[in-house]
Amino acid sequence: MSFPRCALLWSRLPVGQRAGQRAAVCSALGVHVGPFRWPLGRVPALAASSASGGSKAPNTSLFVPLTVKPQGPSADGDVGAELTRPLDKNEVKKILDKFYKRKEIQKLGVDYGLDARLFHQAFISFRNYIMQSHSLDVDIHIVLNDICFSAAHVDDLFPFFLRHAKQIFPVLECKDDLRKISDLRLPPNWYPEARAIRRKIVFHSGPTNSGKTYHAIQKYLSAKSGVYCGPLKLLAHEIFEKSNTAGIPCDLVTGEERVAVEADGRQAAHVSCTVEMCSVTTPYEVAVIDEIQMIRDPARGWAWTRALLGLCAEEVHLCGESAAIDLVTELLYTTGEEVEVQRYERLTPISVLDHALESLDNLRPGDCIVCFSKTDIYSVSRQIEIRGLESAVIYGSLPPGTKLAQAKKFNDPNDPCKILVATDAIGMGLNLSIRRIIFYSLIKPSINEKGEKEIEPITTSQALQIAGRAGRFSSQFKKGEVTTMNQEDLSLLKEILNRPVDPIKAAGLHPTAEQIEMFAYHLPDTTLSNLIDIFVDFSQVDGHYFVCNMDDFKFSAELIQHIPLSLRVRYVFCTAPINKKQPFVCSSLLQFARQFSRNQPLTFAWLRRYIKWPLLPPKNIKDLMDLEAVHDVLDLYLWLSYRFMDMFPDASVIRNLQKELDEIIQDGVHNITKLIKISESRKLLNLEGLSGTLRSQSRRLRSAKTTEGKDAEPPSPNVSKLSLASRLVQQGLITPDILKELEKEWLTQQTEQNRETTETGLISKGLRRKKKEPNSE
């Protein structure tokens, strides 16, 4: 039957009969349309179960609507208009508004997973689609026409509305499948090779400097084959060198480096690796997992969980705090494996002093001042240099080679450097000869499991880890001492150290690339960052596990989202470890991804031009930080080179380049006090303004603790006068005249900043007035 003929027959029918005959006419056209006659508020059992999923309600704020473009002119013409009549847009708009306001429809939407937010967004998109399309599909056109003539009910639009909602929110169509993919319960079942053998688990528990790791390593060295899994590259290097020195061939595997010791390139029976790089399919006689308490780490805990449950070793030796014993026992109970606990006591005594250092004039050889910010490190190093003393400096962003060089300098009894200034980076991975640990502050910024920044006193675990570096068994100091810089911090330190360590309650988990690929199959138009959000929201875990924080992954995903890459490649780029606080490192990840997408290999010549090699020695602190960022970029290249060898072909040459850069950075750190002095003179570094921040926060926290349960005592006049500026004047570091000049300069800068802020606010307010308001309904 031809379209004109259908239209002619349709036009001859009275309006009341059209509804009865439309099924026959549409059947002749091969189009199905029928009235929507589900009782409102009641859904067929299959649909209801699909909507609910039997699990927690998803966080619908993570569902990003896709764009469905209105239909343009059709080559076949407007078939619906030929069968009925052209639609009156004004009438259609009234019908749609009536549909939107019906409580029964809104309730039915909830049954299908459309909460108020999703329902509103879906309706806005649906209405725009209807109103802006040149021609509609035949079925919806006929239903709208029938509603206009009261031959159908407005509720008959719901199937078409739901179909459109699933187009813009595809997650509604596949919620059950997504829940199955993101089901992270029973992680032991992910490792069939480990479950196929009967493993012996030994937990070596004890404080720092108790010999627990030593005993585990002896088992590792005496085995026919073994794997050591450490938290840091430095520790992996240490065991690698120790094994080969003992005549036991051992390979090295880290994210950025592979070293095979066998001449023919065969894999050695022993391997030392960072915990993320361990193989869960290679069989070993003995495995050692160091610092097992890091299984609770909000970002990296998944790697320890994977090693604990997945390593194929006859014996698995765990080293760490006693706080992890109960959790490890619970996790391995599900695998049918028992945990043998061996407890160790500290080998050398350590004591908390009754007096604080109070002044850097009281420093002694073997002292280590622990700071929790680079600014404090710069400030303390400068003040030590003013006193005619020499100090070594160690902080987290320094290259491993530079850390080792500074540690060697500090440990050398013939070197004039007798003081160490460091962050908590000394907590593990370095053998240091420290007599006394001095906490410059007890406040440390941290990131919790939700990715939120917190500024709190250090935990008991952190304090014990750092304090335990004093008086190590293998050092020249057989007794350790611990104190604080300020007397008012000492009581808090004693309280922290005397608290029992909270038991670890959960182990970290992380989605695999395969799981994300399956998610992407169901949600092909969703960004990787949004996929991660939805995965975490849909995921189900047992009570002993948590999903690790993935903010760094999402940051990288959003950074390279606009670059055309396959999902697997994009995932690998996003797992690359970068410091997102370093703009040059972030822009380098972006540039590497862009070159990769163009299928242009990143050669040595290209990278030399990119980093502007050769680089000059640093002239100030900013130059030193820039060199550290370049070192991180070379680390990023090496990390990617082991994943994409054809696109990053010059790893060996880049490694040699990195060694040269490491030497330049070592020279800069060796002369760090000179760099600080130059930076201060050129106003590149404001030590006074920045270094007091954490200490002021520490004072506020102490004050809050003091006022708990009792009235706070008024501060004495002498204490209130001891501001940082006053102490600097008293110690002769600055004169009162210089202090007045600094105050004038600071007030001038504040005035200018306030003026700029006011002007910016006025401009943005004006722009908001001019901005056209979007149509929200």
C-alpha cells in the first residue's frame, strides 16, 4: 500500500475511528504502535526488578546526559504528517507540559530509575527533541495526533519518553550488567593460581628497628626462588644489590626500570620489585611483602591486597605493624590459610626527652629535624647555615640518587655535615645514622579515603615510624632520642606515641582495565573519568575491603580526554604515576599522549628538544624545583617505555640522561642554602609568611585540645609576645628596621591584591548580568 493511499484512507476515517484503525494502517506500513495501557504506578515484574537491581540506589548525579540531536528533514518526507496531519507545535507543547506535571508519570519514572533530577533532565531533552525535530517517527507522531483529538491519553507518551531517557542516560538500560561487572566481593577468587596451592603465611610483626624484615629477607635469600615486594624503588634497589652481592642472582623490576642480571637475558630465580609490579602468575618458593600495613593506604592499598591474595609462593612472609595482624588473618581465613605470627622487640632503646630543642643553637651531631613541608625545610636549612653548620636535606620529590647521596653525606663520620633536615620521606627506604629525631611540627596535610585534604596531627603509626629512625641497630648511635622543636608540642607528641595503634579494618581494591573495558562496552559514549565514578558508585565490596581513591587517575583522564586514544591505551596513560602539583609534568603527560595519538614515536632527539637539554645548574630554589620536575618527566617517559616500547624507543639513552640530571640536582641540593639565600634576595621565596602556617595550625589544635573539658588558661604575656617576627629580631637574624620595611611591603602587596580582587569581582558580576539565562524547563 502506498503512502498517499494510506493517507487518503486515514483522512476519510472519523476521528473516533482513527484510533481503532491506526494499528491496522501502521501494520501495513511495517510500523508498530499501540496505546500505553499499564496501570499507572504498577510495573510488570520484569521491569520492576530491572529497575531496582536489588542493590543500593545509585548516585544519579554521576549520570551525565548524552546529547540526542533533533531529527532533520527526512528523505521520505514526514510520513506521520501524511498519515494524520502536521502537528500544531503549540498544542504539542501543552500536551508535553501536562505530561510532565502528572504525579503518576513522575512516580512511574521513579520505578524505572528516574529520580526527580533525571526525570527533569530527560524531560527537557525529550521536549526539545519533539519541538525542534522537522519530522518525528511515525509512531510518536500518531500518538501525539491522537492525544490532540482526545483519542488517546497523555500517559501514552510514557514509552516514548522512557525510550528517549534511556538514550540520554544509557546506564538505565544496563544497570544490572554494570552491577555484576563492578561486583568486587570475594577478591580471593580472582587469583586461581594462588588458590590452587597451599601457602604458608608468616607475619613478622614488630616496631621499626626490630629485625623483622631482616629475618624475612634471610628466608628469601636461602630459598631456591623468591620475590621481594617493597613499597619504594629505593627498597627494591637495596634488596636487589644485597642479593647480587651475596652471590644470589636477582633481577630488578620497578615501574620505570627492568634489570636482568643473567648474561643470556633469562629471568633470574629471584626478583626484587615494587609491590605494584609483582607477578601473580609466576611460582616462587618464598615471597616477602614489606610494610604490609600499607594495605590500608587510600591510594595504593590495592597493590598490597593483590600481592597478599595473589602471590603464587609456597611461603609468604609479611613484614609490618601488629595493627595489620587481625585484618590479614580475617582476609586469609576466606582462603583457608592460617597465619603464623612471629613477634619482635626493638633492638635498641629509644626515649622521648622531657625538654624540647627550642632553639637551633642547641643542635648536636646526629640530629634530624623532621618537617612536613618544603618551605619549613628551606627555612630550617637557611637558619642552620647562618649558625655556621652544614646540613643534609632529604624530601620526597628528590630523585632516588640524590636522596642516597644526601644520606651518604650525613652518615659519613668524616664529612663535616652532621645535621639532617628531612620530611617523613626518611620513614622508610633509607639507612640513616640518627641520634635524635626532632619534630619541627606535628601537623601534616594528608588525603583521606574520600580524596579530601585534611590537616591533622600525625597518627601514632606515622610518629612511631619516624621516631624509630633514631638509634638504629646498624648505626653508630645505639640509643635513640625523640623530641620536638617547641616545648608546647612535646606533651602532644608523648600523647601520640603512647596511644595504641588503631587496628587496620579494611584493605584496598582497584578496578582492573578489563572491568573498565566492560563498563565502556555498555556506556560507549561516557568519558573515562565518568566511567570510574560510576564504577565506584556501583561497586559492591565485602566489609573487609574498600575501593581505593582514584582522584589521580581521574585527573589524568580528564587531562587527556580530548585526545583520540583507544580505551586500553587511555587507561594505561591514566595509571602512569605523576605529581599533579607539577604543571610541567602534567603538560608532559598531555604532550606524550598527543604524540602517541599521532603515531609519532617519542625519540631521544624529540625529548631533548622538549625539555630544552642541556640544562644549567640551578641558580635559585625555583630552578631546583624545575629540575626536579624534568626528572619526573624522564621517569614518566621510562614508565611508558615499558608499556609502549615501539612509541618510546629510547629508554636506555633517556636513563643515561636522567643520571646526568640527577648529578646536576645533587649539586643543587648540596648548595641548597646558597639557592635559598638567592631566592630570598630576589623575593622568589617568602619563608616567614609560609613557614608559620603549619605552626599556627598546630597551636590552634593544641588550644582546642586544652579547652576540652576545662577552661583554657590565659596565655602568659611572655608567650604571647614570642611571634616569629619577634624571635627573629631577638636572635639577631633581622633588625627592627628591616622588620618595619617588610611590614610596609606586605601591606602594600595586600592593598594591591584587594584592589585586583575587587575589580575582578565587579567584572565577573557584569558578565553574569549579560549572560543569557538558559531555558531550564
